[in-house]
Amino acid sequence: MSQLWDTSGIAPQKNVVMAGETIPAIFWNAVAARGPNVWMRQKDLGIWRSWTWNETGQAVREIGHGLMALGFEARHTASILSNTNIVWVLCDLAVLSAGGISNGIYPTDAPEQVHYLCEDSGTRVLFVEDDEQLDKALAVRASLPLLQKIVVFDMEGLRDFHDPMVISLKQLQALGREHAQQHPDMLMQRSAACKPCKNNNTCCCCKPKNSSLPCPRLTRRARTAQPSSLSARKSGVNWSNCWPRLSGASTKKTPGLNGATSARPRGRQFTRCTTTACAAPSRTRAPKIFRNSLDKSSMAN
């Protein structure tokens, strides 16, 4: 009976947590360490299809190089208008590896909402799942001057469709293979260029100029150690402008108590930057300390 509770032979597995300070760094380290192992599975026509780390890394590498072949620069935003699937994950990792910001949009959003989210986040490349989501993008692209390319995952039903602004994911991957031959190390250099948030410093992707305040998109645990709303106001940084610009939302004056108005971010989407501290998708609503600061400053005005 005493052997039942003997835990002396149980040792912690130190290789479970992969090394790396950013999401792309952790991913590529895992690809190198776990190459032939299965990473994930997705059901296709009732059959589970396995993806190894090597297969995933190759697909992410092709998409990332394809984005750079299109002129996608670091800190540019790429939006993904799709249901959750393996291709969504591949594009998300490719955008982060290219030093960009991945911005997810609900596939149930109306064209007006798609326009608002793409415009406010400064979307340069828009990934869409199929012809249904493509219709939304085509309906609003004329009023999106920053939008350069629309990439379609599933081209079924679009065989006879031709548009210079629209390419398929396979075409993007083909561009990526050519780009990788000419610039084999460019994606890894982009991936390593963004440094993580440390202490009270903001990440290089979303640091407001002339500001020493931490990134407003830190995880909930990190937010507990952030400066109070009073220190945020005294610092001179207008978080009511900073937060929406970083998260892809914008503020709208809404009536509050006693006739006061408060600036609140609006819009439904998730935004991710390439740092570990900011890795979790952040809701467009600002952290509480910044919401309090917005409310008090708006009431003072």
C-alpha cells in the first residue's frame, strides 16, 4: 500500500515547454525539435487528416514567403475572414512569422462590418475562406485603399472567376516557393526581428511613440501590474486613441450616467501581435484600467 503513494520515480518533463520568447520562435523551435511527430488533426469528409510539424512548417513557410513576395512588410496587418480550420492556423502563423499582425474577423459579419474592421485595422492582405466570404470583400474593397490582395482558401465555384486583386492560396504558396529560393533566410530574419515585452517596456509591434507605458494588449495576469488610470492620464498618453488603433477597433461616444459620454472601442474582432505577452487574442474592449481612464477623462471634458 505504501508503494501506491510513492512518487519518487515521477520526474517533471522539462522538454514539454518549448523554448522561445515569441509565438513564431516557439513554433519554429518546435518544428525543428518535433518534425515528424503529429501536431494536429482535422476531419475532412469524415476522415481525420494528420498534420506533422514538418508539413505545417513547410506550409507556413510558403505562405509567409508568399506574403513577402506581395510586398507585405513588418507591422503590416493581414485579416482572416474564415471559420476556424487548419488553413486559418497556417495563415495566422505565417503572418506572425513575417513580422505582421494577424487580425481575425468573424465569418458571420456583414459586409459593412468587414469593411469597418479592415479599414480600422489597416488591412493590407485579406484572407477569405470561400466564395461567400469573397463576395463580402469584393463589395467593400473599393473603399479600402490599403488593401492590396485578397487570398481565397477554397476556389470551388470560382473556376471561371478572374480578378487581378484576387488569388488563391495555392497561387500564394507558389509565389512563396519562388521567393524562398531567392531569399531563403528572409522569413526567419523577420520572425526573429520582433522582440517580446519585458518588464514595463512595450513590444516593438505596438509601442506608442514617446511612451514608457506598457502595451495595452498584455494578458489579463500582466494587466494587474500595470499603472493606474491616474498615472496613465499624467503620462500624457491618450490611450483612448492608442487602444483602438492597436486592436483594430475605434471609439464611439455613447451616452452614460448623468448625460456624460464615454469613449468605448466598438467592433468585433481579435488581434494578435507577435509577442508572448500579447499572444492571446485580445477582445476589442480596453482593459479596465484604461476604460476607467477613458470614462473619467471624458466626464472631465
